[in-house]
Amino acid sequence: MESFISIPVLMFLPLIVAILINLPMINRNYILIRRFVSGFSVVYTLYSLLLYVFYINELDTLQFNPEYISSIPFLNNSILNQLGINVSFGVDSLSILMIILTSTIFMFSILGSKLFINKHHRTFYTLILCLESILVGIFSSIDMFVFFVLWELELIPMYLLISLWGDKKSKKAALKFVLYTFGGSLFILLGILLLYYTNFSLSGDLTSDISRIGVNNVPYILQLVMSISFLIGFGVKIPLVPLHRWLADAHTNSTPPVSMVLAAILLKLGVYGLIRFNYALLTLGFMTLTPILGGIALINIIYGAALAYYQQDIKRIVAYSSISQMGLVILGLVSMNSVGYKGAVFHMISHALVAAGLFFVVGIIKLKFRTRNIKRLSGVANVCPRLFGFTSMIALAGIGIPFLSGFIGEFLSIYGAVISQIWILKFFAFVAIGIIILSALYILRLIHEVFYANLPDKYNQVQDIAVHEFIVLGGISFLILLLGVCPYIIINFLNA
């Protein structure tokens, strides 16, 4: 099985396809290129699912202890090895789930790109495939410096994807995204260097392997400094208030396929880093910060919901709702118990599907009705009943209706905070319950004002969603329903 499922192969396959479609002998017909890349994305997603199928019975205590480690010889050399740096990759239960989520979201993004990408097709698919390779590398990296290099490399394709295919202000939004992320990266690098040298000074083991680093004897103050450093760096990506200012502009000015990837995967990178470094390695320092971080999570929930409610641009509504939903993820994580952790990971995955679906819906509405202003839209359900049906299901999952994926993550995250040994988190959890109920208002407002009421005459000739749009929205809706009805698919896997 290990020979059949190779982590380096999984990481490099999208990159190989990106190179392949740029070879001189390849047909330059963009339709054929799109179909080839779309077919590859489907096969690649099925291949990544084999990680789950083959390893579900073999993962015993893999949480934070990656196994099935594969080194890449041609990227390693004696100088790197002398410094304790090893270009190697491995997976555990969390890595596997994030890799599968990445391949799935990229598949939907690529399938949906037919509607929105009308220039530089080869360049777009090259960049999106390169980004996918980098993200799979981040989620499977077990070396801190390799993790950081890939973290920085992700900025290049993301900047180009936002700026080249976005709206008029996309270049400014892309630059803001890069500056914020790069600023956060400096804090991540500081935390990595402190971990690296502290581990060497205490144990004599010169290594940057995450699974070999021990911080049990690290002074409390130093753990706290490292935890704060990582928290700021990863907090930019999540994003935590007040490090969120890049988010709405990046989403609003991106083309929908890029917004899908940005909301579904890029935001989760911050939480993944927080789990890998703060939650798993620097537990003592992280526990000290949990009351503060719990308060920030509550602010995220309230602030994101309030901003979403007062927006007129439906794309900004979805963007600000992400801030609120990521607050719930952090609230579950800081509870420092198994229930909260599972809830945080489950809600990450659920939000990824919901956000990707809603951004795709917003893109379709803008394409068909030439506006994203909620005041200029009404009665869309009259001409697009299938679009209305899928949107309602995805939006209700975002609210947290039972038997849809959003309910499980919200419930476990809040319940984890309620049973936490940190008393202030119990208070935050009860406040969050009330805010979540109120946050349903912006979703219901979006559905009511966009889809109900009378349809203006100028929209009478608008057609409902086509086959490929149906496939994307149907696929996302199916996964939302599947996880809502069968949550053990993820929860039992995290039990490993």
C-alpha cells in the first residue's frame, strides 16, 4: 500500500501536469487544456482519497506524529543534513484530511473555471496546479524549514491568481494579501528559529524535524514568546481580528475559482499551523494564551457576523461570514480537549465546502445578472430554481441546521468550550451560542432578498444553471449532506 500511495508522488503530480501543459508539442487549444486539467483533477482527487481508504485501519497514534515518511533524495544534500534539515514528507490523520480537502476543493475550482476564466487559460491552470502542489507539500511537510519555504512559495501563485484574473482593484488587493501574509511570515520564522536553537541547546539534537523536537524542558517564558510569535503569524492567515483587513478585498476582487480556493484552503493553513506548532508542540505556552485567544475568537464571531449583515455586496457578505466561522474553529481549538479539537477540524472542513459553494454561487449570480448588489437582486428563484435549491442547502449548512455538515462542527466546538477546564471559555461558549443564532440573519437576508420577491422584467430571459455548474454545486451539496448525516467519517478518523 505504501508503494502505491506515495506522498512525494501525490505532491508532485499537479506540478508535473502544470509542466506538461506548457510543453511546445502540446496542443494550444484552451478547451482541450481545460478538459485535460479537469479530468486530471478528478482522477487526482480519487487518488488522494486512497490515503483515507488505505490508512484508516493503520493510524493508531498518528496525531502529531507523522508516519509513512518519504525523503526526496535529489533535494537533500550534505549541507542541509549537517544543519538538521531534511526534505521529507509524511502524513497523519490531520494531514490526510487536509490533503483530501485540498484536492477536492481544487477539483471543484477547476471544474467551475469554465465560466469565469476567459483569458490566459494555460497560465491560469499552470498556476492553480502549482499552488495545489505547494499546499499538499505544506500539509505533509514534517520539517519546519521546508514548511516555511513552501509557506512563502504559496504567495507567488496566489498573488498572480488574484491580480491577473480579478476585478479592477485586484492588483491592490493581491498586494495587500502578500504584504499581510509576508509580515505574518516574519513572526513564523522567528518562532521556528527559536524552536530550532532552543531544542539544540537543551537536547544537543540539531534537527528541524517537527516530530523530533521536544520542548518539555523549555523555560515557560520562552514557550510563551514562541507561542505568541506563531499566533501572530498564523493569525494573519486565519484571519484573527484585527489581522483580517486583507480578507474582504482579496475575496471581492478575485475571480470565483480563486475565491473558492482562498476561502476553503488558504484560511485553513493558519489553523493547521496553529495546531501543528502551538497546540501540539508549545502546549504550555498555548494554554496560557487560551483565555485571550478565546476572547479573540468571540470577537471574530461577533464582528464577522455584524459586518456580514450590513454589506450590500453579496460577495463581501460571504467573505465576512468566513471571519465569523473561523472564530468558531478557534473557540473549539482553545478548549484544549478532544471534543473541541474534533469540532474545530470538522468545522474547518465544513466551512471549506460551504464557503467554496457560496463563492461559486455568487460568481454565477454576477455572471447571469451583472450585479452583486443585494438591493438590485430579487426573484432569482423564479428563473433559476435549481440554483436556488443548491444555494439554500449550502447556506443552511452555514447556519448550522441539523443533518448538514455545519451543525456538527458548531456543536462540537461549542460543547468543547463548555466542558473546558478554563472557566472563561464556558462563558464565551454561551455568548457564542446567542451570536450564532443572530448570525443566521445575514444568511437568511441574503436568501430572502436575492431569491424571493418579484423578478424584474429585465431578468426574464436568464437561464438556470448549466450541466457543469450543476455538477459543481451538486458535488458540494452532496458532501455537505454526507458529512451531516455521517459525521463519523471524520470524527472516527481523528480518533486514531
